[in-house]
Amino acid sequence: MARVKVLGGTGYGGEAVVREAARRGHTVTSYSRRPPAEPVDGVDYVHGSLLDRDLLAQSVRDADVVFEALSPRGDMQGEVEGVVDDLIRLADQADVRLGVLGGASSMLVSEDGPRLFDTAETAPEILPEVQTGLDVLDALKQAPESLDWFYVSPAASFGSWVDAQVTGAYRLSDDVLLTDSDGKSEISGADLAVAVVDEIEQPRYRRRRFHVAH
């Protein structure tokens, strides 16, 4: 079993990964500024700001995998990029695998096609969050070759506000956005977490991004 640290472990995506990893018997620690609404049995919860460099360094110690699922909103807007830069350095030094929950904007709408970001109109209020996802992926691609990392792009519609079914199944893609027969690109938090923990248990995407959708 792996020692898994989830940063942002009480957010929508992070909490789902915490639950799935714990359900499978992994040793799970959640880092967040607020306690969970419904704690998961057996999970160690650490509360505090990951802008605290000592706490961030602690999150990498005694870990096999660190999964970053911080929301770049509110007072974290513009801060996640720096956190990931530090995580790249810390995880590389500690020989820890680094996973990042990003966004779908960097996905291609078709083979050799433009990015979703370049084809869809982005609301001004979420543009900084979208840019964070793009910048973090670029930072990982430029990380030292000794760092083992993966970046997860969920479906275009992903979040607590999306009424996506929990199916227990998912589809994967490298760079092309996945849609269903109605043209929708959706994934539930629970099903995305299954894909993430599958990747933790049986790595297929080393130093690569992968995309998850129903």
C-alpha cells in the first residue's frame, strides 16, 4: 500500500481522491485549511495553509505520492503556481511521485486541433484559474527529468455544481477532449478519483498528462 498525501483534501476533487485511496487501504493524509464535513475513517487530517513552507515540506516527507488538488481561488489565486514550483523541487529531492489535478482547457478539441482554451470563450472571473492550470502543466513539463509526475485533466464539466453520474467507470485520453454521444464532456468526482488511484497503484502516465471523462 502507498503513503498518499492529498493537498486540498477537503475540496471536491481532493476529497474524492482521499475517500477512494482510503477505501482501497492506502495510508492517506489530507492537508487543508478547513476540516472535512464528513471525515473518512483512518485518514489523518492536517489543517493549515500550504503557503507555509514548513507545512508544505512536511507534506512531502514520508510519502510515496503527493497529489496536489488545491483550488486557485480566493486568497489562493496566483499562489498555486508557486506552491507547485516548490513541490517540484521538494518531491524531486525526496524521490516522491507528484500528481496534480489540473483543468481541461489545455485539451485539444480534435487530433491536431486547437486547445479548448483557444476555442471556448472563458468568463473573465475564471480566467485566472484557467491560466493556473495551463501554467502548472508547463512547469511540470519543464521539471527535472528525475521527477516522476502526472497531471490529470478532468472532463470539461467537472465540479460540485455538475450533476454527473457516479458510474464506477471512466475513459482515458492523452490530449484529445472526450465527449459522449450528446457532445457532453463530464466526470463525477468519485469516478475521477478511481482513475487517479488506479494511476497511483499501476502507473501508466509517467511524466505525462492524462484526461478522464465518462
